Amino acid sequence: QRRDFKQDPTWTPPAPTTRNLPSFEYLVVSKESLLSLLRKCTNCRTGENHLSFRMEGIAVTCTGECNSCPHKFSWGNSKVLNTSKCSNMERLPKINVDITYGAVITSIGGTKLHQICSLVGISPLSNNTFHRIKKLYVSPSIAETFWKMQGKVIDALRERIEKGGKLHIAGDGSFDSRGYSGKYCRYFFLDAENNNEVLHYVIKHQSDTGSSGTMEAAALEQGLRELSLMIGGIEGIASLVTDRHPGVTKMMRLKFAGIDHFFDPWHFFRNITLTLLTISKPNYMIPVRFWIRVIINRCYDAVITAQGNGELASEKFRAILLCMTGQHTFDKDPSFKHLKSCSHSAPTVNWIFIPGGIGGRIYNRLVSEVFTDKNIEDIKSVSWRLQTSTCESINALAWRYASKDLYFTRPGHEMRTQLTMIHWNYLKHTIADGTRPVVGKKSYNNPTSKRVVWRKVRKSMSHPWREDIKRLIYQVRARMVETPDTTERKRKAALAQKRREIDRLTRPLVPSDPNLEEEWSSDEEGEDDALTPPPLTPVERIDAFID
């Protein structure tokens, strides 16, 4: 028998259920669909609501009042992030903070975000709102995450040095624009032995040195001094690998003679490869084309097997050219003190050798372009640690966060460089602990050698550090005792009061004349003349985030 549930006092409605709810926090709704939901009154079921909307960036709030009953409601598409002393006057929609965070952390930027939203038909954030949220919440959270990570890296370096170890580092600089018109130079320092972690960075402006050409050497000098302070002394740095920048070479020789200075093998052998590809284009240089890979492989072999013995590496480099002419023993040549013969087996055919022999046209071209006196001398200082090629990799990652096609201020470069280091070091940590194993190989065209080469492909990463920064943004807002607008109003009021007091003390005692009186204008407000505290050193910034 069917029970009438309306007359059953024990009947309770079943619990509501929700099926297939998306896991994402925000859902995009069209304006037409939203109006159809909010227009009908949910109280009397017969009336319709008078609606009033307010847009704050991407956030939207709506208040409604029914035309048939006294029912009122308020609806919003995002909750509000409050400070530690929350009040009803606070209005910082969480969705605006999240969309700004997403644009910054993925290097989209405010301009592209505005274009995307406008083209799709979504209410965009204004430039002022985007940069205000980035400055007040996103940038401090990135900086705090960075200095905590940097503190752990420096602690590990100190521990290694205390156990008797030495640091072997690699450095490379890049500019914020192409050509010779760079305004900023960013210099990275990497660990050339353990996991290729980024240890430190320096950003130099053209005004700091006077010209773009001297920024890289100045950034390297400043970075070495700061890094030595963080690890407890310059004695902890055993060697440094850089490119063959003349200013860097001179600066290292004069100011850091105790550090062994080596050249980056990737840059050195890449220049040789490009030179070989260029000079082998004429018809009479066709025999050299078959030797290009052999020459580069033997260059690497000369540096690796020498293990820092510059004279041996130089002799092996010179032996390559003699080997190309068919000469494989050098015991009668007094300039060969460490190498007496080639280590390979005897060739089975003679047609592989370059025609003309020693003194021929091809031989002389190779001597003047590849086996020059400078290269023979510089290969003595080429590093045998091949991890230094990662300097170019981190520069490529940095360009994703700070494109050379756009201009950024110093705070913008600082924030994007810190993001680069967080991203890079997390990649290296996941490789070291085995959470990102190799899952395959991928081919790509090498622009230097003009060949298809293969590289390892690792498991994709989920970037949990991004979620850490997101949670920290909310904490930055929650730690505030008042809103930034309130702080700014108090600052301006205090500045106005200070000016009135100065005006009272300095105004001469003369009869008042209303025709001569002047009033302060808000347009004339200048900068606060209070002393600006000096910037913190890297050691002080790290200590500020370490208990």
C-alpha cells in the first residue's frame, strides 16, 4: 500500500546528491544562462527579480529583489580573500588573484591575458588591477619560495665544503634583447658537478657599468663575491667554467687568480663546428666534409682524456690535422712532449686523407681557420666537465619566462629569474630522486651540425611548486593586518600632516592676504623624503626566510 508521505510525521526528504561535478574550481557560464537562473525568484516562484550587476575584473557580483515578494539575495562567482582583520569593506575576489597568479606563473603576462579574455568574450582584468595584484601578492610569494629554496641549496654547499669538498661551478650570461643594445644582463651560476643545480644569479643594468659590453664581466665579478660570502669564503670555489669572453678572461686573471678558469667546451667546439661547415662549402674543400664529425669527436676526446692537462689536450688537438694528412707518429717532433703517436689503428685505405698534404691548399685553409694559434692555446683551458652545456639550457628556460621581445623592469626581471631557478632546480631534483625516469627518445634537427639527433625524453612533471606558491599567496593576504588601500591612505595622510607641520614651522609671520594664499594640490604630491633602507644582501635575504 502506498504511504502518503505528506501525512507521515517521520518522513524526511532524502539527502541531495551531486553527480559528475567537475573537479575544477571555476566554471565558465554564458551571460544568457546566468540571467535565466537569477531572473526567477526562488521564494515565491511566481515573481521575477530586479537584478543589479557589478564587475570587478573577472569577478562578478549580483544583487536581486523580487517584484512580487520582499525576497532579496546577493550572489557572486568568487569568494573574497580577507586580511587578518576581515571586515565587510574588503573586496579582493579570489578569482582575480588566481587568474593573475596563473598568468604570471606560466609567463603569459597581463597583455596576452587581456587579449585572450577580450577575444573570447570574458571580462578582462585591467592593467592596473593585474599589476597591483602581481606586486602585492604574487611577487612576494615567489620571492619567499625562492629564498627558502636558495637557503637549502646554500646549506648543502656549506656542508660539502665543511667536509673538505670544493665547488666547481659554471657561469653564463644573457641579455634582455638581441644584438648589442641590451639594457639588462642576467648571469647564472650552476653546479658543474652535482645535478647542475642553479646556485645563484645576478642582474646588472647598463647604467651600473656604462656599456652593454662590460655588463657580463661585472655581473660575474659581483656574483662570485656574493656566492663566496654565502658559502663562507672564496677558498671554497675551486674552478669556474665560462665562455671565451675577453672581459671575463681578463677579470678572472686580475681579481680571482686563485680560481682555476676554464672555457666552456660546448661554446668552444660549437664555434669549431660552424667554422668547419663554412669553409667546407667550396669544391676544393669537399674532402674536409667527411672529416667534420671525426674532428669534433677527437676534440672532445682530447679534452676529456687530458683531464685538465692543457699541454696534452693541445698536442692531441694539433695531432688531428697531422692525422688528416697521413702522419700518425710525432716522436721526431720536439713540440710533442706528451703525445708520440695516434691511438687509433692503422687506416686500411689512403683516399680518406686530404690531398696536398702538409703545406697544401686545404691544409693551409684549416690552419688559418680552425687550427689557429689561438685555438691551440685556448684548448689548454677548455673544461673536461661536459655538464657546462646546461648553461644554454637554463638560458632557454629563462627566455620562456622573460622573452627578449618584451621589455621588463628590474623587479620584473628579478621575479622571472627567480621563477626560472625554482623551475630548473625542481627539474634537477626530480631527476636525481628518480621520480622522472626516461620514457623514450625524441628526434630533432641540430642547427649546428645540420643532422637529426636523438635526445632522451623523461616523464612529464606536475609542477607541485606552483601550488605551493598559490597557497603562499593566500597566506600573504591573510597575514595583512589591513588592506593595501588602507595602508596607502594612511601613508598619504601622514605625509600631508608632515607637510602641514613643516609649513607651520617655516611660514614667515606676515599679515594674512587671501590674494596670496596657496593651497597644496594632490597633483603636486611628490615622493616621501624618508630615507630608503639599503637593499638586503643575498645572505641577509636567505637568513630572513630560515628559522
